[in-house]
Amino acid sequence: MPTAQTKATEKWQKKAGYMTKGFKLKRELADEFKEACEKAGVSQAAQISKMMREFIDEQK
């Protein structure tokens, strides 16, 4: 059963426009990406978002 904090977080994320995406990737690629993000000092979500934005902008 979700806690009050979990419910509040989910409510905020929905209001702020966040969503969860699921991907199936090769484990080796995912592990290398995780290590690269740690080395660069960035979160995986931030790096994926950056790469998605750059790709979208290139396609315009």
C-alpha cells in the first residue's frame, strides 16, 4: 500500500507532466551507459532527456 509521501510524489509528478517510460535494452549497453553517467556525474534520466531533446531538435 502506498504511503502518503508516495501518493504526494505521484500527484506532483502527474501535475508536473512527468511519466515513466520502459525500454528493453541489452544489459551490456545499459550497464555501460550507467557507468558513463556515473563517470560524467550526471543522472541517467538527465542524460537520456538531453539526448532526446537534441535528437528532436535535429529532426525539425
